[in-house]
Amino acid sequence: MKQARRSLYAVVLLFMLFMMQQLGLIDPILSGIESVPWWVYLLIAGILFSGYRAFSISREDKELDDEWVEKQGNIYMKRIEAEKERRDRNKDPKAML
């Protein structure tokens, strides 16, 4: 599903670039890009990479937290079941009458 979505995005992007070229909108953009110093591109790339890494690391951290919470929940449920079994074994059958 992700790959199909990415492919669709790529096709839409290529179509938009084609339409911009046909309408003559690409040349002013390219001349504007050529007038910007090279270090600005490095700065923008660094910002984008930093944002990507922050997003991916936070997603990985959330997955680890979810796994830990699930593990602790399972341990808690096992303790509850063990306590129920212990109480059931220790019940006096005469006390129920």
C-alpha cells in the first residue's frame, strides 16, 4: 500500500512538472534557483534531514514504548490471574453455605 501511494505521488509530481514546463513556469524558477548561493542549499538540506531524523526517531521511540507497555500489561494480567487462582484454592467450601 505504501509503495502504491509513493508511486502515485511520483506520477502526480512528474505530471505537475510536465505541465509547468509546458506553460513556461519552470524557466523563472530555474533562474531564481541559480541566483541563490550554494551554502543555502546545504542549509536547507540539513534542516530537512534533521526533521526527517527527528520524525523517524520519535516514531521508533513510540514503537518501543508501546512494546514495553504491552509487556508490562501482560505481566500485570498474569499476576491478576495468579492471584485469582490463589484465592480460589484458598477458599473454604463451607464458608459459601
